[in-house]
Amino acid sequence: MSGVRTSVARTDRGRGRLAAAVGVIGELLITAGVILALFVVYSLWWTNVLADREAKRQGNHVRDRWAQGPSGPGALDTKDGIGFLHVPAMKNGEVLVKRGTGTDVLNEGVAGFYTSPAKAAMPWEQQGNFTLAAHRDGHGAKFHNIDKVKTGDRVVFETRDVWYVYKVYAELKQTSKYNVAVIDPVPKESGKTKPGRYLTLTTCTPVYTSDYRYIVWAELERTEKVDADRTPPKELR
């Protein structure tokens, strides 16, 4: 009988150790799950809060400069921002546009314009491709709803003195992140073969990833001078 009791005791101790190990593993998994959930909340919500706050501060600074400084493209402060992008289909209000497309710029909750000498063009130039990028998720997610933009929609770029009204004419829902031809001065992949005054929006796709790029192309339709009241064009009213 003593041998049986010893065997049972050993079995109970083994089960106890196993249960303790399972308990520890379970607690670790729960802790890891909580940390992961907090990281997701931070990435997809709190970074938006911080970025929107910073973008608003910088946007107010740009408008203050406009109210005080001289007019004309040469007066634009390309460090703090050159203007504001308005895309009614995205329903995201105005988006400050700054120089550069690095994460240090885009994480501020703004759209950045490409500055490569071979690609760069400003809206006020007589031809070229004004190319913009912004995050689709986190850090303001200014292009989150880019898939809502359709052919025929209007996109407006606002500077101190001029409203530039573009009309969307093509979309590319997925392409390689290395496909730099989409921001060429003449974006042939969009169907264009001659120089013009183009606007290109780029962002990551699918949602919550950065594996590919989503592209929207538009062409300048008209310009309007900014009046004393900054009355927006009809597309924004």
C-alpha cells in the first residue's frame, strides 16, 4: 500500500507542476494579449489624436503667415507648409501639405509632396505632376478613405492666393511600392501621353498594411483667385 501511496503522491505532484506551468503560460499569454491590444490602440487611435493636434497647430501657423506676408508662390513657406488639400470624397476636411514624404513628415498628420528633382512639380507650374503621399492608417490617416475617390470627383488644392481645382480621371487600386513611374511628370500608366498639369495621390494598401500602393490621378480643370473672404470654390461648399 505504501508503494501505491507513493506513486499517487508523485502523480499528484506532477499534475501540480503541470498545472502551475499551464497557469504561468496562460498569464503570459494574457499579458501579451493586453500589450498587443494597447499597441493597436496606440497605433490606430492615439497616434491619430497626436498627429491631428500637431497638423492643426501647423496649419494655423501657415494661415497666420498668409495673413501677414506678401502674396505669390514665392511667399509660400515650404518648411511649414505650402497649402491645403481638400478631397470631399474622403470626408477628412483640409489636409496640410508639406515638403517631403518621409515618416518624420507624414507622421505629423499631413500630406507630403515628393521632392525628387526629376519628379517634382508645383501646382502653379505650367506643366508637371504635383505628387502627394499620406498615411492610410495611424498618424492622422489622411488618405484612409482614398478608395472612396472615384473618376469624375474633384480635388482642390488651396494656396494663399489661388484655388486649384482638379478632376480625377484614373485610379490604380494596387501597384508595387517600387513603381515610381506613377509619379512621372507624364504618368503614362494613367493613360496620359502628353505633358499637362497633373495631381497624383499615393498611399499604402491594403488597409493596415504597407505592401502595395494605391494611386489616384487628377488633372487641373481650372483655377480661381482667392477673394478677401476666402470663399471656397463650389466644389467645397
